[in-house]
Amino acid sequence: MDYWNILEYGAWAISFVLFGWMLLDAFRVNRDFEEEVLTSSREGELELVTEKHDID
């Protein structure tokens, strides 16, 4: 295995990690915000909505 194959596998690994991170973030955003807020086109409406946080 040469240098370029190692770089190729590394690039694929990084892309899979980024894809997984994007999916996780999409699920978190979907959980924390209502559909009406996410599809709203009004400026500044997101600042009025607070995220759901569990404070222990």
C-alpha cells in the first residue's frame, strides 16, 4: 500500500465522520426546535425561541 492509498482511506474516513456528525446534528435540531420555527422566513424569530436544555 502506497502513500496515496493511505491518504485516500483517510479522506474517506473523515468524510464518514463528518456525515455522521451532520446526521446527529440534524436529529438534535429536529428535537430541539418546532417545525414552524425551522421553516419560518421571519428574521430574528430564532432569537425569541429558547432551546430545550436539561439543567441538573
